[in-house]
Amino acid sequence: MAHLAHYREAHPLPFVITHWINLVAMILLIVTGFCIHFPFWPFFMSVARGLHVFCGFVLFLNCIIRVAMAFFVKSSPTGGTREQVVDFKTWLPQADNRHQGIQWIKYYLFLKKDHPLSAKLGVPQKISYLAIPLLIIVMFYTGLCLWVPTMDLGFFAAGTELVGGLMSMRIIHYFMMYVFICFMLIHMYLANIEGISPTLLMFFWKEHGGLVYDPERHTIVGEDDLGHGKQA
């Protein structure tokens, strides 16, 4: 086994559920967004608009809940261990991957054969995952600036005026959809560059054996095949 074991403690069930909600909401937002911008299904327009607004609120609330949970739900700080810390610590610089940013970038760009022994999230992953809640909030705001029931409220009307009107706000909202599409593609790449085990764990809570890691000593201490053979 060449990689660290993937344990459920890395992605507790509440995070699996919020991840599923994020995925479904984002896909529906993208599909309905295209339908609204390019009404190729005219009969679907009213449904698309309603579903688009509903999924926007779902995505926003799910984002807030997920961020809040990071401060009281525990998760493993790295792969290969069942030890847990409060989740927000895995998003901050860790001793396991501090000063590894350049090495990770080289690895992702195929300029380096092996990545450094690291925490659960590589440095580029931390940066992108920290950015996505901010993007969701901005996207939600631009959506409310365009939604008829809220567009004339002072907080949203001020934003629309600041960017130069509704058309400019529509362009920003539409452009950000492509940002989310790019993020999803990059996210899938980063998460599965070494195989689909992380995806199986995140979506189906399926564990995968591998090397066992001691986060206190920052070193490999054994190997775990999850009971299919000998455990070191």
C-alpha cells in the first residue's frame, strides 16, 4: 500500500451529508442557470427560476452550517490516523504540511513524482477550500441583487449601483458560475489524483486501507489493511 489509509474519522458523517448537499445544489444551480441564461427549454423556465432560487438558499445555508460545524465537530488532521481534532484546525497551517506549498504545486503539475508526507489537505487544497465559502457568499449576494423580491432592498440595490447596474451584476453572477464549474473540475482532480479512495470515503463513507500515520511524531508507524490481513 503506497498511500495513507482513508478512515471515516477524516470525514465525519455530518460533513459527508453537507458535501452531498453542496454537490446536488451546485449541479442544479448550474443546470438551471444555463436554462435561465439560454432558455432552450421555454416550458421549463418558471420551474428553473424557482429551483434556482431555492438551491441558492440551500447552498448558502449549507455553507454557513458547514463552516459553523468546523468549530465543534472533530475530524482527523491527516490521513492514516483515527485521532481527531476540532475540524477548523485542519484548514489552518499545520506542522504536517507547513512550507510545502511549492512541493505540492510541482506535484500537481507533474513536475515532481511524489508529493511530501502531509496533512489531510495539501496546501493548494487548503487555499481553494478556504476560498469557496467566500465565493458562495458573494454568489448568493449577487443572486439576491438580481432576484425581484430583494433587488430593491437597500443593501442589494447599493451593490447593483456600485457595479454599474443590473446588466453588470448579471455578468458578474454569470461569470462566477464558470468559476464554480472550474473549481468543481479542479476539486475532482486534486481529490482523486492518487485514486478514487477519497471520493469513496467522502460520498459513500467507504474506508480504504493503507499506511498508518502518527500525527504527533509526523511519521509512518505501520500499515492497516482494515482486517483483510495482518495489521502492523
